[in-house]
Amino acid sequence: MSTPKLRIAVQKSGRLLDQSIQLLKECGIRIDNGRGQLKATARNFPVEVLYLRNSDIPQYIQDGVADIGIIGENTVIEKDKQVTIVQHLGFSKCRLSLATPKGTDYTGPKSLNGKRIATSYPVSLRQYLEREGISADIHEISGSVEIAPNIGLADAICDLVSTGSTLFKNGLEEQDVILTSEAVIAASPKIDGERQAILDQLLFRVKSVLAAKNKKYLLMNVPTDKVAAVTNLLPGMRSPTVLPLAEEGWSSVHTVIAEDKFWDIIDQLRTTGAEGILIVPIDKMIL
């Protein structure tokens, strides 16, 4: 009897595909990149990757055709299928925002009462308008939403924004954020026990990879009588490791620190007596 495989749905092209495959690689799972393929099997882990249209993935997960999917949270919300988000991934971040032509007299969401709004996300927009008590005419279109005000189709748009450059090029101004989104792992309600066990193993690996992001291993030499002062500056994991050096009166201090936190305290560390400071990348971190 063959071993069951966890079926993972990913978008068949685009940046999210590249990031999804990269995440699997960082989890030690070797698989082809899938370009031109519909399905691929990992060589060293019981998973099978299905390359699907992004908008179809929530339906496949709900139906149990795929056990999990790596997909944008915004798509999960928009499609409103019976799936469960089991892990946020921290990449492919964006926001769903309202935008209007520059120079529009916009004083808040209520300014959209009676207006026409073009969007590819009618479900999310409708929920937002209902929450805000706004009555507006939703024009559902697919692709090139940002052109709608310029051709007289709508007074405003609701679309995904990453950098805002597309809005700027089309003479639009971002006004209000409806929701924020990032890539997530979403799971099917029909996943069985054997595949759930594989998913648990995968999630353990994913969490180890994510825990290491923006974390660095920090080593430094410190006069032994300054160790307490230095360790008090370090927002590390639990307690730093302190080891005696061959040279009497000196110790080596080791800890894990967020990279952005290090730059806040580097001058304090040096002033306190730390020398030979090294920052080493971390590939995985098991908590």
C-alpha cells in the first residue's frame, strides 16, 4: 500500500509561486519549479504539489482535492470557502484599498455614498461597505481595475496595493485600507488523519524557517567584569551563553537577536566593552 501524500495547491505562475517553492526548499523539500506542469511530486518528503489558478485554489481546498494551499489571505477572504488558515507566512504582503482620482474631495468612506466603485474583490468590498453603512454601486471587473475612473466607468476603485506605484501612474490616490493580507497556508476541512500528520511535520519545518527570518546569531568578546552589563542590554531568546576565553579576564557572549534590534544597541555594547562582535545568519531555528 502506497504512502499517502499531502496535496499542496500553489498558484501556477507569478511571484507567489516562486515564494511558495522557495519556502518548500527552505523546509528541505526538493521539488521541480513546476513551470508548464500541472502536478509534481517531492523527491524526499510525502507531498504532491498541484499548480492551479490562484482564484480556484480555495474551492479545491474546500472540496478536498487539495489538502492545503499556499495562497494570499485576501483570496481566502474573497472566495469565502470552508477552509481554515493554519499558518501566516509573512511574505507576499499587500493591502486591499480604496482609491480615488487625485483631487477628489474625499473626507472618509462616507464620501463614497451613492458612488460607483470598480473592483475585482466584490465580496470583500461589499462586506466593508455594509460595516461602514455605505450605499454604493459596485462594478465587478477583472483586471486593469485602475483604469476604470479614467474611462468613466467608476468614481473610485477597490484594488490590491503593494507599493502604490500603479495607482500613481494612473492618477489615483490611496484613501482607505479595507484589509491587509499576506501569504498563508489554508487547510481543507476534509483532510484525513494520515495527511494531517504530514501537515503537522510540514508546519514544524515552516515555523522553524520563519522563526529564523530576521534573526542573527550574535557573538562578542566581553571583559568578564562587564558580562552582566552587556547581557542586560541583549533582548535575546532566554539567557545568553557565556563562555570563558583562553585569555584570563575575558568571556565570549553568544545570543540570538533580531537584526533590527542589534543596530539599536550596537553603540551601547561597544561602550560597555564588547569587542570582536560577529553577526552570523541563521538558517533554521527550532523553538
